[in-house]
Amino acid sequence: MNKLPFMINLNTIRVLKALNAANNKIGELKGIIKMIPNPDLVLRLIILSESKDSSVIENILTTYDEIYKELVLKTPKGGKPREIINYNSALQAGIKLINDKKFLSINEIVKIHSLVEPDKKGIRKLPGTVIMNERTKEVVHTPPQKESEIRDLLHNLELYINNNDDYDPLIQMALIHFQFESIHLFYDGNGRTGRIINILYLVLKERLDKSLLYLSKYIIENKNKYYELLNNSQKDVSNLENFVIYMLRGIEQMAVYTIRFIDDINKAIILTKALMQDRLSDIYKHEIVTHLFSYMYTKNEFFREDLHISRATATKYLKLLEKEGFITSERVGKEVIYKNVQLFNLVDE
């Protein structure tokens, strides 16, 4: 395998046009985030959506309904929803790490991976790993086999992540992603960990204030092209221009998607406030709306703690909110949980 930096020219007209479009949309997204009253609310939703879709790429399929129940129930069921939550925890831990240390080491990447794959952690030590076409069973890439070679390439990658500024960070992100996936340092969970690194790198380089870039949705929708361009570049790094352009277009498209998503959430919040003031003026507080849009599912315990009210008052409010159609209730085992249907429909589109 080639080490970074690759001896190729990515300052081409095609790359620079795609880079300019991506940077414009990233700038617009950052501006919108600064204007919304509760960016952490949107952040939580996007991180969970990224977690779900990143896992879908690896054929870990579940629903938002199952994920949110796993988050709020006292006795979680585990299984695939827990894998999504593990990814979600790994992503948030990575963001905290970047904000605290302003550095991304291979040791920290290994720790992040251990949250993604608690039972399969650690750098590969045994030979035999190959990347195959799932349909044809053809070997499309053979990553380094010796642990010493893997660690040498990882040392080079760490230096590049933290010290190299040959290109704009958006291009650098694509190159780092390509190299990480090509090294394939873990037995499992490389794709999910690699997509976390994409976000962390842009936060590290201050291209994103928060982890609001939702690339996994784009990769799902263009999955065959992603693997085709990745494999072509693994055969010959001179093909990387097309892979970089693919990633830049993904950044642009998902920035546009996120801007629309934020706008839809803001409209839903404004509408809910207006309807609640009209239908439930006796109990209306803006804190109730904030709570309902902070949790896809809530329950009496969360509701009363957030609003600093008694159990009896929380029960009264929740019944009124359900009667007016703001939430729906469901009994799961011994617990009653409440869903914000409007928010759920926005995320589950």
C-alpha cells in the first residue's frame, strides 16, 4: 500500500469545482446552526440518524421505533438497536475527545472502535482478511496482512491526520477515509469507525462547529458507486480524483439535506407552539414544546424531571397532550411511553 501523502495532483478543475460547491453549502449550514435556538436538539437527532444509516450500510437493519424504545426503557432488549446506540455513543465520545484534545490519535480511534464493536475490539493480528464483492465473491482488495505493516501505515495515517495541510480539509477527509478503509485495521466495524472519523476530522479542522454532516445517508443512496470508486482507487491511487469528487458531492448534498431538515424541525416547533397555545392555553409553557422535541419518546419520569413538576401534574399534562394529538402513548411491558408523532415522521421520512 502507498503511504500518505499520495503523489497525485488533486488541484484539478473538476475537484476544485466540487470543493467550492461543498464549501459553500458547509458555510451556509454553519450559519444556520448559529441562528437556531436549540442546536443541541437538532444535533441529537442527526447523530442518531447518522448512527442508524451508517449501520444500515453494514446490513444492520432496525427502525427508529426500536432504537428509541431501547433508549428509554428501563429493561432494554439489546440486539440490533443496541448496535446503533453503541455507534451513537462512539460518535459522541469521539466529538468530546476532539473538543478536549484537538488531536486524533490511532489509540483514540481504537477506543472509539471498541465502543462500536465491544466484542471485536483491537487491531488485526492474524493474516487472512480480504475484502470481497458480496454478490460475486470476488476479492476486490487485500489489505496489509502483517501487524507490523498495519501499525506502520497507521503511524503514517496519524501523522497525516494531525499535521498535513496539503489540501482543503474536505479533500483531506476523503483521502483519510480512503486510506483508513484500505488499511482495514479491525476485524469488523471498519466502515462505521471510518465514517465516524470523517465527522471527527472536520470538527478537528474546525470546518464544522458540531457533528452535523450526515454522510451515511448519501453513501446508502449511492452505495454501489461508493464501492466501485473505492475499489478502483485501491487498485491505482491515480483514480482517487473520482473518489474525492464523489465524497465532495456527498458533503454538498447532505449539507443541503441538513439545512432542509433543520428548517422542517423549526417549522414543526413553531406550529406546535401555536396549536398548543390555542388548544391548551391553561398549561402551555415553551419548556413543554422543547421537551417534546428533545425526545422522540418520553415518559412521565423524563417529563416531570425536565419541567420540575410532580408525577400527578406530569400525568395530567401528558393525558391532555395526548387528547389533543400532540403525542401518542404505548404500553411496553410495565412502562408507558409517549411518542412525538410529528417529530417521528420528520426523522423517519
